[in-house]
Amino acid sequence: MGANRKLVTLQLSCSPLGGLDLSYMETFENINASIEQFLDVVHSIYGVYLDSIRGFYTVRKEFIEGQQKSLSLFKDSPELMTIEHLDSIDFMYGKGNPNLPGSVILHRCTQGEYKQRNDKGGNNYKFIGNMCIVSIYQYWEDYYRSEIANSLGLKKEALLVTVMGDLRILRRSIVHHNGIALQDIDKCEVLKWFKYNNNIFIDELKMEEIVFHIQSQLIALGEQYKSTPA
């Protein structure tokens, strides 16, 4: 069979997460360079995800501490001396002193909304997880799938990696259906967390599992192809 007609399909079984060594700082000796480059991209995106959720936690924690301190400003008005009152007050991002002419409000929400979106399970957590999925898949589909396929002597359409197919399905629901699972969600073969109409939310454990599957399946792809006769 000619090289361009090979069909490479990868699916690895995965033991339940817990105690897994997800570090990719292992030696990629003899692993295809295009695969290694794609895994570098995946781990860069994963780093952004981890930095972001740590940031959400930190800013929320500091904000709550600031609210507690600011309660003393209302000591002459006990009815206002509550977190509930502070949560109803605006929080703003802007340029310049908001008390002076010429200042610009860039973004406004209530203090309660600010805390909610930065809470674990809040909108910021949902957004960063979903956008990381979209980014990983786009890097794969728009560039690295072709690069890896070419380096293995395959056509792009012949290179099938199970977890990437699942990310394609998740991406479609995220981008085209406002993060609500479409009916084809049942076609996921590895990332089988969601059912039709579920809210797609990629939390820390799900992101960890996604990165594990991508890493293990792509490394196995390189190893399998090395052992596959032309």
C-alpha cells in the first residue's frame, strides 16, 4: 500500500486520572518534530489556562478582602454596612481618574458580578476553558494536522486522532451553539462528559484529561508510525 493511502487512527485507553504524570518534559527522542511542535503549542495553551484560573482565584480573594476592609467606610450608616450592599455597587475598569473630566469607562459591572465571574465555576472559568479547546483544535486543523500528516507521508484526511475528533465536536457546540451541546456530542469517543443540551464547561480536571489524551495519543502516533512498514 502506498504511503499516501495509509489510514492512521489512534485511540488509547486511559486509566482514571489521579497520580498521572502529565509532565511533557520527557525526552521526545526519535519522536516526529511536527508532533513535538504541536505538543509545545498545546502545553503553551495549557499554561495560559493554568495561569488564568490561578489569576481568577487570586483577584477574587483580594477583592473580597478589600470589601471587608471597606465596610468601615459605612460605620455611620449601619444599613449600608453589608457585603450585599457593596455587591450592588458598580465596579469599573477605566482610564484616568473617574472623578475628573476626561476619564473613560472601559468596562462596568457590579461588584457582585465581578466576584461571580471570577468564582470557581463562574463565567471566566467557563470562557477560558472553552477558548483553550477552540484554540487547540484550530492549531491542529488549520496547520499541524497537515504538517504531521505530510511528515508521515499521509494525506491530511487520512490522519485521524480520536481526541482531536472529540475536540472538533466540542468546538462546534462552543462556537456555533453558545457552549450548549449539540446532538452530535454523543459521537465523542474519549471525552464522553456531556449529553445533548448540556452546558459545556471544561473545568480543571477535564482540561487535565484533554491534555493527557492529546499528549499520549500524539506520542503513540509517532511511535506507531515508526514501527509501521511503508
